[in-house]
Amino acid sequence: MARLSRVSPIGVPQHIIQRGNNHQACFTSDEDMKTYLNWLKEFSKKYLVDVHAWVLMTNHVHILCTPYDEGAVSKMMQSIGRMYVRYYNYTYQRSGTLWEGRFNSGLIQSEKYLLELYRYIELNPVRADMVDEPGEYSWSSYGCNALGVETELQAPHELYLALGKTKNERLENYRQLLKAHVGVELLKEIRNSVNKGLALGNERFVMQIEALTKKRVTPRKAGRPKKKREDDN
């Protein structure tokens, strides 16, 4: 299926993936990851994007965020991409592309899926068998969301804040949330959504997004269009 044109309504959370070209590594040192996160912080603030969760893996990045200006996510990701490629090519004495084309993104219905995306993103290193517990991995937002590490990069979503009346209560409830892995079917839904640029939500959410943007955010049915008959009028 051809990828849908990008849809980015203001105030609607998005799941973003940026991959290394041909699955090649785009982070080979701690300094690389620090550099990327510094630019993520800089350009998210510049373009009015709240970053809720993230993880930097060896050859790709996951980000959960909400834009508050027109075209904000694209501007943020393009700026990070350009700056990081310059840094990476200079540091490792290489040339050419680093990223696999444009980044992928999918819209998220907050009430139903947002906390599941927090969990999906921060458990990525565990699913990849890099660590046994998410707290053992330094390059995700787990330290902020589950352990209370302070950072200017993270902006908690209102549903995260609703996990508890106090900071300690929120941290404890969040840690409990991440003790369970994301189910197989939900994993498929999340991956399909972001890889194909689809909306992840119920029918009402999808209809609202399509009415707002005048663009399709669901896949077409497989097969040729049904030929209209005279008695179908």
C-alpha cells in the first residue's frame, strides 16, 4: 500500500519512527545519543512540540509527542535530521545519507492508546533483549516517567499526570504499568499505524481526524473498486 500523505493536526499526539538507512547504525556512542537528544530538546522547544516519551536504539528512534503549531513535527524532525547528519558525518569521516528517507508517523487516540505508546516505546530495549528491565537502559524516557529524573526535554501528557495526585504516586503507578508487556495484537496495531501513516484509534476518532484534515488516515480495502451498477443509484 502506498504511504498516505502526512497528517499532523495540532494537539493530537503522534508516534514517530526515524530509521537508519538500510537498517545501518545511526548511534555508535553515548556522545551520539547525547547529541541527538540535545537537538531534540532544542527543536521541540523551538517548534512548539511536547515530547512525552522517547527511546534511541542503535539504528532507529521512537518519539511520542504532541504538536502545538502548524507543521511543527515536520519542522522539528527535519531540523534534527539535518543537524545530526552533519555531526555524524563529520565525527566518523563519512559522507552521504544516514536516514531512511522521511520519518514515519501515526496519529494516536489519547484516551485509548496513549499510555500504551509510552509503554511500547520504553520497553523497546527489553523486547530487543538489550536489557532485562527498562530502567537499565539509559537512552529512553523511562528515567523521567518512572524514576523522576528531571529533564527539560520531557513534557508530561495530561493522561500521564492523571496517574496520581502526587509525583511519587504517578511514578509508582507508571512503574506498575510498565511491568506488563504490550500484547502481540497491539504490537501489530502500533507498528502498522506508524509504518503506514494511519490513525490508531476507534472509528469515531478516525472520522474526526478525516473530517478535520480532509485526508484519509485509514487503509483502502484490498482489491479493485466495485463497478457501480444502474440499480445501485
